[in-house]
Amino acid sequence: MNGAERAEYRKLANTLKPIFQIGKEDIGENLIKSVDEALNKRELIKFAVLESSTLSTKDAAGTLAEALGATVIQSIGRKFVLYRKKPEEM
């Protein structure tokens, strides 16, 4: 992904509300499965990392991105955005 594409996705992410929160349970199999399903439908998802989480925002973003084959678009404060291209429909 080049800089212009990343900038466009950051622009789109500004209007999004977080649809997942990462708290004291951190990142488990259920969260990964739910995020995978959401990325198949939306491509761009915003997350919130609660203060009760033992993970930093960058650690949470990196862990989820690696587990799901996604790209971290941005990480600001306690929020981050992931992108993954929708699978081709048959």
C-alpha cells in the first residue's frame, strides 16, 4: 500500500466509530473470529483499546493485523484502524 492509498483510508476512517473494544480480556479467538467476519464485510474498521487492557494500542493493532492479514492504517491515542481488502465474490 502506498502513501496516497493510506492517506485516503485515514480520511475515510475519520468518520468511523469504533465497533470493537479491546479490554482486560485482550485479544482472544472469539475477537479474532468476529473481526475477521467484519473485515470481510467492511474492509475498514476502527477499534478502541480500553484502559483496562494490558496491551498498548500499537501492540493490539499489530497483533490483530498479523493474525488477520490486515494492514494498520493508523494508531492514535487509544484508537486504531485496520484495513483488509474484501475477498472476491464468486
